[in-house]
Amino acid sequence: MSNEAVISRSTSITTPPRWVNCDAYLFDIDGTLLNARDAVHYNAFHSAVKHVFGVDSLIDGVPVHGNTDIGILRAVVRRAGLSDTAFEERLQYAREHMCSEVGRNSNALQPELCPSIADLLDSLKSAGKLMGVVSGNLEAIGWLKLRAAGIAEYFDFGCFSDQAEFRADIFRNGVAEVHQRLGPLASVCFVGDTPSDVQAARELGLPVIAVATGIYDREALTPHGPDACVECCTELLAHL
């Protein structure tokens, strides 16, 4: 074996993946950090659709996993025949209505932490990593879920769909917040559970870990090309 081959082989073995030892880790919420075992958020959609847009329709049949709260509302309203103009005119009221509904019923929230999430967050916090959430939830709803799950204090900031309807833009806002806090050279890794999470990170050219703790299994996530794809976060603890 040539010296060049030995060096190449040694480098491939010892060089850690680019998602290891990043300065900041940004997490999706639903399916990644926790899974909701209640209908509070679900019912808030229906209440807003009915009382704000005058549409008596469920969100059933609209893609929700990897979508955003704004995107879900828009899809339901479009399906009912309302124009985008009418949607935009009432969107602020719909956001306020949904957040109010979830807040009013927050005692009924039943989030279940995904496997090893508490240990992973402890490990990252002990290592001094900046942590944030990048979620399609509306901000007030996202924080209510995190507080109900007992993990809100781990996160330094959050970016939500209040300011950005599309997931890639939410992720972009998260990166901007990291760079504002740590400087423009800070490295960022995303953790999500859907193909949309992987695609959003790929759009930004940044590493992403896919976890099969939502509705997508490893076989469904792997073809989208995440830097790592694991059954659950237990597999990450040895590396992070």
C-alpha cells in the first residue's frame, strides 16, 4: 500500500463527521424533541379556522409533518376556496386565536420526550454548546410545549413560523441568531425528524441529523441525505 493510501485511509477514519463538535445545535420540536399525546394544538387549528376564517373544516388531509402552523392554516383555507388575500388579511387574528386557545388549555398538554433527549440536552449544555429551537410552531405554542415537557430552560432562543412561513426560512433565521451571538464563523448543526428538516438544512448547506422518532423511519429519511440518520438520540450520545 502506498504512503498516500495510508494517509488517506487514516484521515477517513480519524476525521469526525462535520456534525460533531459544532458550536450550536438547533432542534425541531414535534417528533424530534417530543411527541404530543393530546389534541390541544390540533383543536386550536380547528377553532381558528372556524372562528377567524369562517371555514368549518378539519386539518385532516393536509400535510402537517414538516409543515408550519402558517402553512397548515393556508392549506386549509385554500382548500375551502378562500383567496390568499383573505387569508393574509385575517392571519394575525388567526395566530392570536390559536395561541390563546393553546394557552387556555395548556394544562391539558401531554408532551412525551423522545428517547434520550434529556440526556442529550444535558450533554450539550455541559459542553457549553449554544442551543436553539427552529420550529414550524407558532412561538407561544412552541414554548408552551417545551415548558410542559420540562426542557424549555435548555434553549437559548427559538425561531418559529410567526416570522417565516417556510421551514428553510425558519432555519435561516436560526443560523442568523447563532452568528449574531457567536460570530459569523460559528458552526451550526440541525436536528430534525422529517424530510423537510433535511431539505431545509441542505438548502443552507449545513449539517443535519435526522432522527426517526416522528412518523418517518430511518428507511424513509436516509434517501434525503442527512449527515447522520439514527433511530433515536441515544445513538448520538457517544459522539456528542
